[in-house]
Amino acid sequence: MEIVFENVTYKENTRTPLERTYLKDVSFSLNENKVYAFLGDSKSGKEKLASLINATSLPSKGYIQIGDYFNDGRHIKKVNNLRMNIGYVKMNPLDFEINKLVKDELAFGLKYFKYKLKKEEIRSKEALKLVGLPEEILNRRVYNLTIRERKLLSIASSLIFNPNIIILEEVTAFLLEKDKENIKRLIRIMKEKYGKMVILITKDTDFAYEVSDEIYLVSDGKVEKCEKEVLLDASILNRYNLNTPRIVDFITEANKKNANLTYTPNILDLIKEVYRNV
């Protein structure tokens, strides 16, 4: 399912003193089952890319094509069919929570999109297992969960109806390290085994460095496609108010002491190389 941004400008509060332009004449295309990372600081407006893809926002100019669907500022026919193909996880899980019980929250997307599925409870348990939550929480109240559990629940709720595109906005926020490792594994499975397109909207360069295939930098309304090696360049990342990945910093410092390490994004590969070379 291809995504194309064609000369997209996006503004909010137009013709008011609060008018702000988030995207300016942006064009790019995502056309393979890869992990794409859109990196920028909290003021970059990168999260607006997700809402335009999901058609919860409309462009001020230009259009976004998602498969056979066009978001060009006008009415989108069968917009729910489009959204059923997109799993959208917001940074703050409280933004999307609707139901009181966990089981109802999980089932909401299936019912809203009229997903043809008889074994709803089995699907719910499978979704919880994917993100590392126990099935025992199905009958618990959502507001009694921790913020970490609510974030994992939001991911499970987005994956339950098997979307073709998964958008993860600051997916590592509120999670423990063990959760992050599980999400990394889950992303690899979605891409490699099931051919999903995964879009990361984040400032977490550590996470993006390990799991992404392509990098886009977002700032001042512009979106720039870069080689993944840009994550090795502190001078460029600093201009976007981003940090270099911690593993990159470690390798750089080690190489200053003649360690001769290659820039691997995987900590296990790094450990093996350190063992061989140091």
C-alpha cells in the first residue's frame, strides 16, 4: 500500500492570529514494506504527518494518496475503509481511550470498522500477548491500569484488526526497556513476516537507529529524506535538536582509542565485536 505526499502544505487556525504552518510544500513517497522513521523535535510538527495519512486532518494544499484513497481536503469516500488499513498509535494513550473495560477497548475497532470476526475474545487475547500484557486484564477497568499498561493496550488495540500500515508515534514513551525490546521484535515480525509498512514518528534516535530502514528529518515545515548514516553525524542531528544514538556515541569514543569497531545498531552485535577486537 503506497503512500504519496504531493506538494502538501498543512496549516491550523488559518486566518487567525494563531495561524501556524506545520508543513510547507512537502513531497515524498513510501512504497515498500519497510520501517520508515520521521525524526524531529517536539516542535517540528512531525505528528501532523500521521494525522494526514489517517485522514483525521485535511491538507491546506496538495494531496496525500494512501493506496486508492486521496486526502486532498475534500470528502473521502469510504474513509473508514482507509482507517481500517492503518493502525495509528498516539504517544499519549489517553488521547484515544474510549471504553471503560479493557476487553471493550480492544473490541472497539473491530466493531467500529465492522470487521468480520467471530472469535473476538481469542483475537483480543492474541493482541495482548503480542505486546506483553496478560489476558487476565481483559475484565479490568482501563483507568485502573498503569500508564505503561495503557500504552501497550493502545498498541494492541491498533494491531487487533491487522492493518497494512502501522503508525507509531513516540512508541517508546512510558515503556520499560523490556517493553521496548519486545516492540522491536514485533516491528521486525510485522515487516519481515507479514509485509507491513511501519512508520515511526519520533525523536528517539536510539530506537530509530536499531529498527528503521529509511530516515526522514522534519523541521521548519520541511521533510528531508536522508541516508541512515545521518544518525552518525552529530552536527546534522544537532541542527534538528536531536541526539546521536547512544550506541553511536559509544562506538565513536571507543574508536578514538583505536578500538576499530564498525557502526552497528544492534547491541548484541556490538558486544560480539568488542569481544573480538578489544
